[in-house]
Amino acid sequence: MTEIAYAPVVDSNVAFRVTGEPGGVDVVMVSGAFFPFEMLEEDRVGARFMAGLSSLGRLVVFDKRGVGLSDPITDWTRSVQEQWAEDLCAVVEYSGLKRALVVSWEPMGVARLAASLRPELFGSMALVNPASFTSGLADLLSTSGEASIPTRSVEEMAFPSRIQDPDFNEWLQRAGRSGASPATAARMWGHILSYQAPLTPAGIGMPTLVLHNRDCMSPERSVRAVADEIRGASFVQIPGQDTYPIAGDVDALLAEIAQFVTGAPSDLAPQRALAAVLFTDLVDSTQRAVDVGDAAWRHLLDLHDKIVDRYVLHHGGRVVKYTGDGVLALLPSATAALATAESIRAELAERDLQIRAGVHVGDVDVRGDDVSGLTVNIAARIMGVAEGGETLVSDTVCSATLGSGLDFGDARTTQLKGIPEPFVLHRWVR
């Protein structure tokens, strides 16, 4: 990793860093909001996204004026978008990038403006959840009609898959403090949202990929409008509810960007981690929904989710996803997974809800906030053969809990769907 350098622009200096190796695709990333690039390197998802981009070739990351290590904004008579577009162009020139791919998750038009002003510097663009106008974000950030620093509710909308994670929240607070002071941030937000020109200037003709996370707070119609405004742009929608690539499945974004610019899949290897995988499922949920009615069933499902969240977090794990009337969670140990399953089972039983659970331990492939791999599939299959109120575990779980004093019932050999070899399962005796 190279040292931090500074690109001169007007009467200021813009901090940047170059990673990756020459010979591939030159990439420059435009970060959203006021996240300093040094803080992005400290977050597991942000670091993953940058690692994926640098696997394409050289990657330049930079702090816009007023953010992080760069000089403050001194000219408030000009738009922030215009000055940040100048920063982007200066960094590309000063770092020596050639026909760079601009990957921008800054929604308010900076990359598009730079591409219209200096098209010779750039070869292509990949825009993540761009806005077609400022008013939509202005509505989210308004307090009594005045632009303000994003509220907690906006954070919850921007990062729904991570906002319940205490470590992420702690990082988010530090990133905010490092990015800009409260007064500076408020002033920049106001200036950004007062921009009256179209966020997509006319005449952009370079190859452009417009990416949209299907369930994020950026409306599909707004993001599609950006693709329609750029000649020949491609619109690709991927699953996910997070707006910025510091949450959610960034590997899906990276796969589309790599395919767009190289015509081949991303070279970034899946992350693998050892974890205890817990699957749970509500028993006879369809009949229960019929018995109590839709409204009461929705209330019970909300209650189920809150109980699951509480106990998974209490035992040091994280919820990966809800499966309608069940959950997939990762725990740091087999004993933590069993304790979580029992806590959930016991509290739901008090509300006349019954679950079944399956636990397996092994390596999982981590893709953003999602997981995959054989270990996950096996845990799901184990849960699938459990009966109501039962927690079934694999031999691996028994081995992992040796010396803990936990008791398991007699082994039974079962053929799990999709698993070629017979599997030995045990019932956890509470």
C-alpha cells in the first residue's frame, strides 16, 4: 500500500492513496457522504469492497475537499458538486491513471459532472444507487424544512442490514467524527442539496453501468432515470436493501462491475470463516397463521424477530437473514449456538410458538453480510429433519463442545438431501 499523497487543486490539496498493481484496469472510487478512505479501510465491508476494486488493477481512493485528510472547503460561492468534481479530476491526473473506471457510490452527481467536464480522463463509469435529483434526499435529511446532518432514522434506512450491529455503530460514529465536524457536515449537506442543475449533465456518452440495490431507500424509478439519461448506459438491479457498499452483499456489486469492465468474473476469492451455523424454523406456522388471522400472525412474526435478534446478539452472534418464519444466524461457538437456540425456544414456547433448530460447525463463505457454502446447506438440512421443540446437531458440534458438560442423545444416521454421504446427527438433551 502506498503512502498518502496530495493532489493540488485550485488553492487546496486533496488527499489520496493508490493500492493494487498496474497492468489491469485503473479504478478511482468516489465515496458517498463524508466517509474518509482511512476509515473505510477499518470496516470489514468497506475494506472488502476496496479489495475487490483493487483486484482489477490500480485503485485510487481519495477524500473530497472538506472531508477527512483533505483541505477544507473555502469557497462557498460555488457548488460542492463542482468542487468535488474538480477533486476527482485532479486526483486522476496527479496519480497518473489512464482512462480510469470511475466507481461512484456518491449519489449526488459528482462523478457524472466530472465525466462531462473532462471526458478524456475517464474510460467508463459504474454508479451505485445514483440519484436523479436532489429533492428525494433533501426530504430524508430535512428537519423543520432545513437541511441537517442525517438523523438516526436515515442511518437505519441506509444500512438496515448492519444498523443493529454494535461494532458497526461504533465504527459509524468514529467515521462521522473523522469525516467532518458537525457544523461543517451540516453546511456541506445544505450546499449539496441546494444544487439546482441536473445531476446528470447532458452529453455523457462513455460506457456506464448503473447499479441498483432492489430494496434500498433509493427508488428504482430514480435510479433507472439516471441510466436513461446516459447514452447506452446499462441498468442492473441486484438484491439488497443497503444504499452504500459498506453494508450488504458487496460481492454482488463487485461481480457486476468486474463483468462490465473486463467481461470476466471478479478475481476476489470468497471470504471463509469458521462459525457455528444456526437455523431455526417455526413449526406448523401455516396452520397457526390460518388460526389467528393475518394481522395477529404478523404481530407474532415481529415478536419472533425481536426475540431472535436479542438472543443472537446476547450470545455474540449476528442474524444473517430471516427465512419468513425462521432464521439463519452465525454464532462464535457451538455452545453459543446451542444456548441461543434454547433461549429462543424457551421464550417462544411461553407464547405458544414452537420451533425446531439445526446446528453445524464449519467454514462458511462470507459474501458481504450473506453467507453460503456446504456448512450452511448442511445446517439447513439438519434443521429440516428436526421435530418440533427439538435441536439437532452434527457430530462436529459434539466434538466442538467436548468438556462443556453438554449432553447429546443417541446418534442416528440420516441421509440429508443433497449430501452424498450419510450424516450422523444427535439430539441435544437440555
